[in-house]
Amino acid sequence: MAILSITSTSVAVNPLKQSQPVGATLAFLGLQGIMPMLHGSPGCSAFTKVVLTKHLGKAIPLSSTAMTEVSTILGGEDKIENAIAKLVQLSQPQMIGICTTGLTETRGDDMGRLLKDMRQRYAELSQVPIYLVSTPDFKGTLQDGFAAAVESIVKEIPQTCNKQSCLTKQITILASSAFTPGDVQEIKEIVSAFGLRAIVVPDLSGLLNSRLNDPHSFITSAGTTLPQLRAISKSSFTVALGESMRGAARILSQKFCTPYEVFDNLSGLEAVDRFIQALAEISGKAVPEKYRYQRLQLQDVMLDARFYFGGKRVSLALEPDLLSSTVSFLQSMGVQIHAAVTTIRSPLLEHLSITSVTIGDLEDFEQLAVGSNLLISNSHAAAISKRLQIPLYRQGIPIYDCLGHNQSIKVGYRGTTQLLFDIGNLLLEQS
């Protein structure tokens, strides 16, 4: 069991974590026909847009209520009303996702009451779901904002519990911020191979081809559709990928009596075996032959790579969900976790079989990582990698200094095999 170590610094000198609005906006981008909106100043939305645009490598739709000093002091209800009304008129979104910011959270705007009053005054809003999520950027992190947005989405799904209307071949998949668009696409293909229809929330796999669908759209052109969201009430099972998705899975269980299971990790032989076995039990079908073959290939690669992984010291700085899954994978290959830094407390951290986990920033990471054979973190750690002369494997958000990261696959047997190659090659260079 890990011992949580809290750094004594009162300020983040080199921040590791991203703000909640960044995570919530990313989650909303996984819904088709939505316009994310930040209730705050133009600077708040600009910061979020810069981070996600650099990470995704493309422009994203994002609106703002554009609060000013005067509207912040005197009240910004008219700003919200005007922004939503103009948005509906010009962009005609099928859904709207509203994220609060530190500015408006501190002021204490009653957004729930305001949206209720607006629906009564504007008939055109009656058919447009509005997902409101509280994401103050002075607390929490990207993973928290992402999870809060998913919970807000599933709370708005209509219909009551009715087990008789369940579709036995339909399941809901809640994918956390730890998974790339390529990961989500691979997960969908694995589920489909068992004859199951998966509704993924949010479906970030659409980000891979959104530019091809409509490069000039003012709203998202791919992702989970509104009819799919409404059909979730009929799913026979919920698969939550990442501990941060447990809350959303519980909401679906309470609303629609849908059983669920949480999978903390989909990388590594044992973790993938558990996922594949669960799909076989849900579908009532045998494991497809291609996955049996991929499993044999993975075993062969693990045998070949064990000489390069065994005993190596690796330091990581990642969000809790991604940190947990990566640590478990590395330990299954005989790697020694030299240092682990994360952004916030999580139940997952207490169950990691490492000496300690530090909740801190990249400055802490640089000090703790001395003597490592490999670093794993986002692109902000590239300078640390150069200073310490230790190779960096890029994981997390943002990644902006290499190609193909959004299409990379680290889940399933095939993804785990590629992960072994990518990390193994970096370790091989140090041998």
C-alpha cells in the first residue's frame, strides 16, 4: 500500500495539473452537435482553448459568456442569457455544455435557477439539453472536471428505471480522461467483436476524423449523439473505465437499475484478460480467435522484452487514473517505480504497491526523478528530461511536441504490445 506524501510547498512552481474547465471541455467534445461554453471571462476560455488546441492539433468549438469587471460586480445573468440565446440562433447546437470558472464560482451565481428561468422564457431551449457542470479552476484538476462533466451528462438522461425495456446486446461505456481517442476506438472494436453495441460517453474517437467530417463546423461534428444518450436507459450493463468514472456509473445504476463494473486498467496481460472475460460473460459468446492470437503475441513480446524492463527505475508524473494503470503495467514487467507524482488524492493511490506517491508539481518531479532510467509525463516534462538527460515517454495531457499521440493505442492485447515496444525501445537505448 502506498504512503501518500504531500509536498510542503505553498505554490506550484512548475504546474503538473490542468484546470477542471479543460477536462470538462474535453469531455463535452466527445458529444456530437454540442457547443461547450465557459461562464467566465474571455481569458478563461482562451486558456482552455489553447491547451486543448495544442494537444489535439486542431481548432475546437468553444464559446464564452465574456464576463467583464462590471458584469462580474453588478451581476452577469444578462451575459449568460445573451450568450446562450445568440449561440442557439447562430450555431443551432443539439446540446450545450456549460462549465463554470473560478471567477463565477467565487461570485456565487445560481446557474441552476437561471437556466430554469431561461427555459420558461425561451421556447426554443425546451428541446436543447443543457449540461451544467461546476468546474472552479482554483481547485480540482483535469480528471475531476472530465468526470464532473460525464456525471452531468448522465444525470440529464430522461426516462425512469424499467428493466423490461433493456437491450441485452447494448452496453454503456464510460471512458475517463486517461484514454486517448485511439484507445476509445480500439475499445469499441473489441466490444463489437463480441456482438455487443457500445454507447461510449464521451466518445472521443470521433476527434480522429472530425476535421474530415466538417472542418468549418461551429459545433462538434462527431461523438456520442443525442439519440444514443437517450438510449442509454436501455443498456443492459455499464462498463466504467477508470476509477473517476465510478460516480457516473452509480448514477446510471440508480436511475436505470443498470449493473456496472469498474476497470482501473486496460493495459497489461492480466488487466486485459479481466476485461475480455467480462465481455465474454456479458455477451454469452466465446472469445474471438483473433484476440486469442493477439494474447499469444503479447506473451511472446513480454518474454523478449523482460530483459530490458526488469530492474529499471522509472519515474512518473500523471493524473491518478493514468498513473495507476501505468504503474500496474510497469510493475507487471518487473520495473521499479523510482518516484510517482500526481495531481490530487484518489482512492486508487492507496492501493498502489509502491513506497510513496507525492501530490505535487513538476518541480517535485524533477527533484525526485534523479537517478531514473526513464521519465513518463506530458510534454511539459520535456525540459526536465533534457536537464536530467533521462529519456521521456509522453503520456497524459497536453502532448504537443510529437506526432500521432492521439491515435496511439495502449489498451487491449494489441495496444499493450505496442506500449511494450515504445517504452522498451527507450529503455534499450539506455542499456
